[in-house]
Amino acid sequence: MIHLLRPFEQEILNQSFINTPLLDQAISVAGPEAVGWALEKSRVLVDRVAEKHASDDLGPHVDPKLFEAVSLWGVLRLGALETLPENLKNEIGDIIRKGVEFGMQVDPLLRCVRFIHAELMQEFFDSCTIALPMAERPEAMRRLSADLFDGMEQLSLFIGKEFAECRARWLAGFARGRITLVNAILEGRPVDLASTVQRLGYDLTLHHIALILTCEEPVPDGVGGLKDTARNLLEAAGCSSTLLLPVGTTRLWAWGGRSTARPTAFRHIEKPLSVPAHIQAFSGLPGDGITGFSQSHFQARACEPLETVAETRPAGVRDYGALELLLLLGNEMPAATDFVVRELGPLAADDKSTAALRETVLCYLEQERSVAATAERLYVAKNTVLYRVRKAEHLLGKSLRELGEDRLRLHSALYLVHKLGTGMLAPREKGAPPAATRRRSA
């Protein structure tokens, strides 16, 4: 069949876009006439696609080199070449690698292959009709259709596999580059603002708020995934721009930005925040510019240790602003535990009745020692409050109305137990030095 093909202009062989090794191989297999025809036909197909698909996603993928390579492969397959030659794979692979860097998608690429296949098939059928006797046409067309379909199927499978591999490599390198750049910002190293904004796709001069999202097992992107959850949360905070940075498969760093005002701190968002049960979310405070970008992230990171300390996991976002006092008080957990046990004394017992005493005393101090307000807050009778306060005073050996400077210490110890759970009531092992001493000697 291919011996019937002829180009209109022989000079077309000197005007090819494809690499010389592929062109030479094609000429050695199919001959210069058939190769010239394929190159010439590819130019026609480029014009047709540009005209018919200028307004859809196929238009930007009209690469003359791709059309030449696919057209040549059609001729080579009809010339009895049964597998994709390495030179052709290299050419197509180079096209894909460069395209991936510019955001090329695989579906429009495969549509181009199908379009070229259909057009070449029609051209070959027309050539059979013109050049072959009537009796020979059906068999020639059957063989032609089968061979060309097999060739394009091979090419489509190769393109799909090569695209997936190229995109995975590019995304891995791109992600590593962005993580490296963000780490440089977080470490306070100088960066070129303009190029950094371009590489990250995020404006560092905005007002920011940072999130860290984690999960125990990898979750696919999509509804309920880390990225989807981060986008929803940042939108609820009023952010118009986002930067999402996967750090491994179970952890995501995220920032949201606004240009006109600071985003809303998550603890001040009135509507319920949707965080899937399998995801933990931690947030920093809103901040400004590069400094706020870094500070908010480190504040979100500071909230993470509390996830493993507290007995229960509250729903929604763990906001640094809501946890700041707790973080400051419990920054050194061994020392904080020593402090709690020492200040509470008998009130550190881990049983239900003592827990009720601690709850009542904490509320009593927060309500400025008002029995009525405490009873109302705890939904108990005033006499119950009075009984518990007197019992607590007996155990502590002091009046709750005459604490003086000890009021802050007692309140802080009760607050730590209330927020971090009864694990704070465990005393140090006998003979162990105080936490501060242990740290100095480490």
C-alpha cells in the first residue's frame, strides 16, 4: 500500500520537525516517497485541527512535531514495522516531557492521536479506491484498517504510560522544589520575593493563616481528602488564595491568604467547620506578609503535640489562639505534671468524686467565687457547690477566698487537668529528679 504514496513536494523531507535518526529510520523502512507523503499530510492535519478546534482544549496541543511523528508511525506500521521503534518513543517521550512542564493533559493528547488516526485512515482508503482494482479493495482496506488500528493502539498505550511516568516524576520534583523553597522561608533565609511567588503560585505579601492537616493512613485526593478539607477550611476563613503543600502521604501544610484584611481565626468562625473524623487539623493565628506566613505555620505546628496528650479529640480545628495558654503552661509536660500534682495535693486523686471537686473549684474560681453563678454554670444546686467547695478547702488545707498569690497557681493546675486530661495527675516515679533537673543534665 505505501508504495502508492507520493508527496506533492520532494523538498518536504528537508523541512521536517522530527529528529534526524527517526527520519532516517523511517526512510529506510518506508522509502522517501511514503515518508514525504506522511510529512506533507501531517501539515494538512495540523491546519485542520487548528481550524476546527481552536476554541477547545485540543487547540493548544497542536504540535507539528507530534503530528509528524504520529503520521510517520502510521506509514511505518503499514510498512510492516510491528512495534514502536525506539527513535519514535524518544521523540514522543520528549514531546510529553516538555508538555507536562507546561500543564499538558493526557486526554487532549490522545484525542490528537485519534484524530490523526481517523484522518489517515480516510486518506489511505481514498488511495486504495484510486489505485487498486475493485476486486482488491476490500481485502486491502481490511488489512490496512487492522494494521493501522493496531499501530495507533500501541501508540496510545505508550503515550498513556509515558505521560503518567513523566507527570509523576515532574510532580515529585516540583513538590520537592516547593518544599525546599518553603523550608527556606520558614528558616528565615533570604529569598527573592518575585521568583518565589511565581514558583509557589502564592503571594507572600498577603495576610495569611496556616493549617497543618494529618491523618493516620493515606487518603486519596477528592472529597474528604487532605487537600479538599484544607480548601474548605480556608474558604470558611475568608481566604481567596491557597497554597497546599503535601509533605508525604499523610500530612499537608496549607496556607490561605487575603489581600484586604486578615483571614478569620478559626476559633472565631461561627458556622460549624467540617473536618472528617480521620483528619486532624491544626491552625495558627492570622499574620501578615512573610513573617506572618512563617509564624502562623509554627503556631499550627505547636498545637500538634496536644493531639497525643489530650484524652479526647475535639471536633473541628485545633486553633493556636484557643490553645495558647495551655501550650504555654504545658510546654514541658514532665514539669507540668509535677506542678499539677504538687499544687493539687489531695485534689489530684484520679476518681469520680475528686474529679467533681476539681470541676467545681475551677468553675468557682472562674466565676469570681460566686456560688450562684457556679451552680448555674454546672447545673447543680447551690448547696452542692457549697458542699464541694468546703470539702476541697478541707483537702487543700486553705480557704479558696484567701488564696492570694496561690490563686493563679491553683487555677492553672486545675486548668491543665481540665484541658489535658487525668494523665496530668500521674506523679513522677520515685527517685526521679525534677523535670528541670533532668533537662539540664541531658
